[in-house]
Amino acid sequence: MNEEVRLMKGNEALAEAAIRCGCDGYFGYPITPQSEVMETLMLLKPWETTGMVVMQAESEVASINMVYAGAGCGKKVMTSTSSPGFSLMQEGVSYIAGADIPALVVNVMRGGPGLGTIQPSQADYFQTVKGGGHGDYRQITLAPASVQEMADFVGLGFDLAFKYNILSVILADGLIGQMMEKVVLPPYQPRRTNEEIRKECPWASLGRTADRKRNVITSLELEPGPMEARNLALQEKYRTIEANEVRFENVGCDDADYLLMAFGSSARICQKAIEIAAEQGIKLGLLRPITLWPFCTEEIKRQLSHVKGILSVEFNAGQMVEDIRLAVEGKVPVAHFGRMGGIVPTPEEVVEAVKSNFNL
């Protein structure tokens, strides 16, 4: 089969992949550094080819509620935004989690807090992995480290969302959204018909038929007993996801003396740092979480039999490092190295951080 290969920005590849994976609707609002997602969709005009709806909402609050409505109908719907916009969406995100319905949100992170900067960041880890809205909920979080993964994770995000009736988040940093790389685009798959949706999603609110009761999409439950039962069911689902959907990349970890842990663009920098360290006689490995939730806790524990320390490399003040420390349980030293404000660390700085933190 002939592959379709193009040179594209991460944001452009994501938009193209959305059309090709049979997305029914995109509802967004422009914000740097992800505005090219909507711009690309408007340029491609999928409503004339696949019938996909593309709409610019009046705000991020409106866009996430449009996603909530479309998801309640069993449609493949998504939005994309950047950090301040993702903050505005948190009420709708919690509603989607509480209603137990599938959807996809893309956050191409920029620096904060507040309006911050339009430069890249990874400071939304806590907000996404720990749940930025109210209530006890989780969302599957995929962290792409290349333009290829920006494209691939659209289909994967939708597949996981519909497999578990959950919100999937693609958590990219501004570098991945803006950089250009060669990408192999996925093949086209048709949008599902309403009949197919009724069969695959019997809970969807597509209009009541004579053979069933009406479907109600809501996160509201006034009685405490049923509300606790709903929460317990959610927690059981999350445990199933943690048991089955952990994804990570292991680069030379099994014979390394020290581990680097990083996601997204940070992981790319760490790969070069490993080469520089090797020239200095330091054996580093890279453990890259691909799913930030569920987290690769068991793989970290497996590495503790031989590693002497772990350095978490992030474009933030230290967030993923807390989950690493929980996994390590004090068995080896864990340190953090990061830059903020849109400054991207160099591989040489990462190597120096390893040496200074572990007295090498």
C-alpha cells in the first residue's frame, strides 16, 4: 500500500488526521500556539467531503459544551486549545467525565500561569493528569513527542475514548504543535452512520426508538446513594484502564546507571543528552511516558533493581517528578530539572543536571 507522506506542522497533521479518522465535529476557538488546527480545517473544508462539522465557537466555554452535546449523541467530536483556554473548559470537562461519555480534547501547552507566554511549556501536567475540574475523575492523557504522534494519537484518542466512555486528552507542548516534520498520514475511514452509532453506542441520545426507554445524558444525581454508586463505577473503570492502557517508550533503560524521565519535546532533548553523557562515560537511559495517565508506575519500579537515580526533565517547575517519587517510594534519589517561561533546555544542561544532582 502506498503511504501518503507530507511535511507538516504538528497542528496541521492533527487537523488532517481528524478528518481522516472519521471525526464528526470540531468545535474550537483560536488561541496560540494551536490556531493552525482550525485554520487547516477551514482550508480543507471537510464539510464538503466527509460531512464533518467545523465551527468556531464564541469562546472555549461554548466549544467544550458543544463537544459535550455532540458526545452525548455518540458522535466523534473534539476540540483543541492551549493552556488558558483549557482552564476555561474545565467545568465542561468535569461534566463530560460525570456523564460517562467519550470525547477528545487537544491542549497544545503554552507558558503560564495566567496569560503567560505563547512560548512552549509543559506546566499543565497537574491540571490534566490530576483533573483540573471538580470531582473524582480521570482522563486518558496522551503525550506526543513528534509530529507523527500528533497525527497518530487522534485516532488512538478516539479509540480509547469510545472503548471506555471517557474523555481522552492529547497533551502536546507548543514545540510539537509548531515544528515541521515528515509525517505518514492515516488512511481515510468513513464517518459512522446513525444506525451504526445506535448499535455501537446504545446509550447515545439520537432520539428514542420504540424498542427502548429514552436515553438521558447528565452528570446530575441528587440522591447520595446513586451518586456514590456512580462514583464507584467510575473508579472501577479507571482501575481497568490503569491495568490495560499504560504506554511508554524505553530507550536504553535496562543497562543504564541513571534514568531520565521526560515526555513530549523534553524527551527528544533527553535522547541527545544520552549521547553526550555516553561520551563522558555516563550510562543514561530514557523512560518516556506516552500515557501520562495511566502512568508507567510498574515500569519505574522494574527499573529500580539497577538504576542509581532518576532525573525528571520537564518544561515546568516540577510536576511529573511527584508521580515518579510516588512510584519510587524513596528507594533511589529522584531529582527534577526544568526551565520555565518558554525557555527550552539544551541537552548539555540536562547532562550537567545529572552530574550535579547525583554528584558525578
